[in-house]
Amino acid sequence: MVKHRRFSDKPKEDSNQKETELQEKNISAEKTSLDLKTILLSGTKYVYIIAAVALLSGIFTPITLGIEIENVIFGMLSIFLGLGGGIVIFLGIKYQKFTTIMVCSGLAIMFGSLVLIYESTNHALFN
């Protein structure tokens, strides 16, 4: 008669070995180097994004069309608010900590930016 092995019949050594491997992976994932080069590389990434959004949002509009600078600054700030919401969503997905909270807050920030954009164009989204 053949004895069948069940999942619960596995020796405990295998499960302990797997647990230690998982712990080692978690420890190595938590260790991040915070040297100057890493900080500069991640910082320049956000500087490029902000510069591109500033140019796309119309930093040259007052020069070319003669529109008041206050309206342009308000428009740029509302677009930067939307950019911040996008960055919050990206970081929430990337680090997988508080993912639901960060994605929902990022969407709320982007929705707030949309409301500000509609208000600046004198087309109220809500009456």
C-alpha cells in the first residue's frame, strides 16, 4: 500500500528555510542607499517634470497674448496641483504601502485641480 503525502506532512525544515529566505529578501528590499548620487538623480527627475509642466501650462502666454500674469500663475498652480496628484498616485503604486489611501488621495487632488481649472475659466463645474 502506497502512503500518500499531504501538504501538512512536509517536514518543518522546508517551511523554516522558506521563511528565512523571505525575511532576507524583505530586509534587503528595505535597505536603500541614501547617498548623494541617488538623491540627485531622483531630484532631477522631478525638476524635469516640473519644468515641462511649467512650459506646457503656458509660462509664455503673458508675453505672447498679453494676458494678466495673475491668471497665468493661477493656471500654473492648478496644473501643478494635478501634477502633485499624479506623483502621489505613482508613489502609492510604487511603494505599495497605503496604496488605496494614496491612490484615492491622488485622485482627489487631481479632481480638485480640475475644479480649479473650470473655476478659472468662469465655467463653474458645480452650481
